[in-house]
Amino acid sequence: MSLLVIGGTGTLGRQIVKQALDEGYQVKCLVRNLRRGTFLRDWGAELVYGDLSIPETIPPSLKGVNVVIDAATVRPTDDYNAEKIDWLGKIALIEAAKLAKIKKFIFFSVSNANANPTIPLLDLKLKFEKVLYKSDINYTIFQCAGFFQGLINQYAIPILEKQKVWLLGESTPVAYLDTQDAAKAVISSLITSKADRKTLSLVGTKSWTSQEIIELCERLSGEKAQVSYVPFFALSTLRRFFRLFEFTWNIADRLQFSEVLSSKNTSANSQTEIFKIKEILSLEQYLQEYFGQILRKLKEANYQQTQRSSDISFL
């Protein structure tokens, strides 16, 4: 079976590529920058040039492909707005997939997006979900809450470096998941009909608030967090400012998403079936491994520095 992964250089996409290759699938990766995707080629994937913002580049990449896994989304730094990628690009992709008679289309959305349609990016994902529902193509939509990897820059690194951790007040609990476990779930869904034409939640087994994550990081690192709170009005003002300029709309969308995460309207959608994952990694295990590696490297660096100092002799 041949897979085309879109967004293969991203946090989740790269894990999907690696898992698929490990399980013996033929993998193509649609990339805008071939140099940026070099590591995917080194793993064994075939790189093909393509850009969702340029629809005519999509059809050639589908030749010989059975399954499309779309893990792409607009980045805050992209010089075009989300609609160009997460709507117009996706529509071009699904139409090309139909013509190519793709057997399966996998799409990633956001948990409980239907409760927050005022966020442009989430609204676009909801609209595309409806397109898939009405299509004749076999699909699986995975709704994700968040991934462990995103917590490192937000919490772990600032705590280790004695920098401030910025919060927006009390946050709603989020069932974060390791991207490796998410990738295993996605690839395992290819061999079961139970995931056909379904919307499934891809989440961890336990939900965590920001304060709980900070306390866990403090315990594992041995450092005390310096927590500061951003006033809602300041974030809202900044979001409105970025909305004034088209080239910063993507940043404004992310800021609005941050506001929603701190509201009470982001609880998990209990009506969505959860895709079961075996032997799932817990957040405690993930952060314990991360801090263990970092602290071990720091000890080694301090030991080497001490050895060099003791070797100094004076004549």
C-alpha cells in the first residue's frame, strides 16, 4: 500500500511518516521545500514537490497512491491566510483525490471545534469535515486535543532556564497525547474497517490543566516555576491589532485560540467516539524521560568542566 503524507515535516506528520515506514508502507511526502524534507528522504520516504496553495501541483503527487494522510495546516509565519491552505487547498486536494480514486483519506481536526466556530482556523476545519461527510470518498477524521511535544517550549524549557511561564488564568483540562502514539493509531486505522467514514477522538487517557503540568515539571526538574499571568484584555487587544494586517492574521488566529483554551467551553466532546490506543505513553513518563535526559547531560557537562579545571597546573 502506498501512502501520500502531506505535512510530513510537521510535529505529527514526521511521526506518521516514520511509523508508516517502520511498518513497511511505501511513503510519499508532499513538500514545498525539498531541502527541508531531506530527513524524510533519509528515512526512506520519496519526496515529491507540491504546495496546497498551488492546486496544479497536487495531482502529479497522487500517482500510484492508495491513501492520503493530510496532516498539513497553515503556520503562523506563512505569508498567506488560513483560507488558502485549510480551505481552498484542501478542496483542491479532495477533488484530486477523487479523480485519482484514492481508497482512503485521513484528515486531522481539533477536539470540540464545533463549540468554537468563531476561530477562523477551526471554522475552516469544520467546513472541510462537512465536505468529507457529503463526499463518496472513504475517510477518517481524527479530532486531536494537543500533543506532549508542544508542552516542552511552553513549560519545560522556561522552568529549566528559570524563565517565566506565561498563563492566561485557570485553563480547562486537556487530554494531551504523544505524537508517536498518535502516529501508531493513525497507521493502525488503515487496516480496520471500524475507522471507515468516522470521526474519532485521538486523545490521551488523562486531562491536565496548566497548573498540574507546571507542578509535574517542578517535581521532575527540581526547579521552581516562575509563573506570570497575561490579562485577557491585553491578549484580546493584541489579537485585534494583528487582525488589522493580513500578513499577521495567522498569528491573530493562534492568539484567539489561546483565549478559547482558557475558557470553560473547551471540554472534550463526549459524543465523539475515542479511538483506542494500546500501551499509551503517559505525560508523567514522557516528561520524566525528557527531564532525565536533560539533567543527565547537565551533570556530564558539569563533570567535564570540573575535570578540565582540575587539570590546570601552574608553573
